[in-house]
Amino acid sequence: MSFIEISHLKKSFGPNTVVHDFNLSIEKGEFISFLGPSGCGKTTILRMIAGFETASSGSIRVGGAEMTHLPPAKRNVGMVFQAYALFPNLTVAGNIGFGLKIAGKDRSEIDARVAEMLELIKLPDLGDRYPYQLSGGQQQRVALARALAIKPQVLLLDEPLSALDAKIRVSLREEIRALQRELGITTVFVTHDQEEALSISDRIVVMNEGRADQVGTPSEIYNNPATRFVASFVGTLNLFEARVVDPATGRVSIDGQPVVTARDISTYGIADEATVALRPEALTLGGGEGDRNTLTGTVEEVAFLGAVIRVRVRLREARVSLDIFNDPALDLPKIGAAATVSFKKDDLLIIDRH
């Protein structure tokens, strides 16, 4: 049995159901991210695991124990909130030791654990400061230390980095992941930022309107999206409605141009429509040697994005974007020029009809 078992979980607020028959198994020590737009149900599930929301139906088991209707204080979970939620009248040390004090631990044990946590978050000399004297990144480290001080069996993180600037966000997410690996604690992380989820997760749950559209490793989610929603939400993607020409050989037509996919399309019939997708980085300007597919059109836009140059080519009705690594010596295509783009058969994704 998995460490966390969520079975047929449902949550409704009056007539509105925000989580529909949600099921998930999480292994001990695993780092799981819930990824999706605002209102998709990811935070509601996290709050039900914590006990801050009551499930309308279904069950939550942690370590084999039934947790569905237990109050938060009896679940032994640590939670870090988006807005830090530090007590302004307590010092850093007071905030970190708060849960231990409530649990009735003696002063020497609290002091030792607080010192250990301060070392863990690399703020050993800031125990006497108050939250207003810390930067945003430091405050979130303190919030993390407070959640970990009670030695929880599960760590829950509700968009903990969204209030920080980009550079601090990247460094702190790396610290969180390193700490999680060091402690081996089972962690559930909620975010709407696909880069965060892809960079630090063992597995990702992509949420859409209260349901899990896909659960998989970052590589599976990115390279083999199961639905149109996942394909469009995770990463940049070119989506086309293709016409199936020959299911047996994988031949389809994109905007009237024949191409071949290595993916299985045997469930489709001739002339059926199939949603197909191409990542911008899978496309090359020019080429077509060997068994590479080609599409021809006209350059419509060239955008400088720093590390990459994004080129958009208009086919007939459809448009396709491709990324080229930035090179000062690169001879960029001119807007209005004829262009050929090529890609491997393996790179043409088929998005399931559901």
C-alpha cells in the first residue's frame, strides 16, 4: 500500500462541485506537485489532506491510518502557506518553535529543535529577529522551518513561492527540493507555475476543473500529454487538427500537407480528424533529409526571447512556431520569406480524443 491513499475524494460547496471523484496514491518520500490554473481544485485537495476542508465524500489515508475526518491537529502534517502566515509578534525562533510549544514540549527540547531548524534553513544567527526584519525569501524559509519543526509525516506546500521575485523563487525552490530529499519527507506541492512543477517534482498531477487530467513524471507530462488541456497548459505547443490519411502507416495531413507520425493511430479511421501537436524545440528551420517530415509556408514573425529566437511560419490557414538557439552569427529568416520546417516522426504527438 502507498503511504498516502486518496480514494474517490469529492468536495462540493452547495450546488458547486469543485473536486470530482479524485484518486491518487503517493509513495513515502515522494515529491508530488499539483499543477493547474486558478480554480481547478488543487488547493482544495491540499486543504482536505491538511484537514482545513472537510471532504464531501471519499477517503484520505496516511501511513495506513484513516485521516478523512480527523481535525488538523491530529494529522501530523506540516503546512506552508502562500502568504507565510508568520506571527508578527513572535521572533523567528518563537515562530519556529510555536508548534512544539503547543504540543507541550519542554523548553530545552524546543530550543534544540529550533537551533537545528535554523541551521537547516541557513539562518543560524537570525533567531532573535522579527518577521518584518526579514526579506520575503527569509520569511518563507522560516515558514518552512516552522512546518518541519514538528517532524510531520507529510509536508504540504500551498504555492509557497508565488509572492517572491523570479530569482529568489528559483533558488528557494531548489533549496526546498534539496531539504525534502535530505529529510526524505513525503511532500505535496501546489503551484500554477509549470516550470516549478517540471523542475522539482517526482510526479505531477495536472488538474483541470476539479479532475486530474494526467498524472506522470515531468518527462511524461511534457513529452506525452494525455489530453488537449495538458498539452496546451504545460509548455509551449503547436496544436493542429490533422486529417488521417492512412492509419496503418501513420500518415496524416496538416493544413493540406502530408506528414507521418510514429505514434499509433490505428484506432482512427481514414479521413478522421486527429489533434496533433509539435513542441517548438522539435522543429528545425529547413532540412527534411532522410525520413524527416517537412511543412512549407511563409515567415510571419521573428521574436527575440533571449536564449532562443522564436520564428512563426504561416502554412496555409495554420501557423507553426519553432525555437532556434540564439547565436550572434545566426542568419535569421526575413519576414515574408518562404520557409520550410522539418521534424522527426517521433516528435509529432497525437492528443487523445477525450
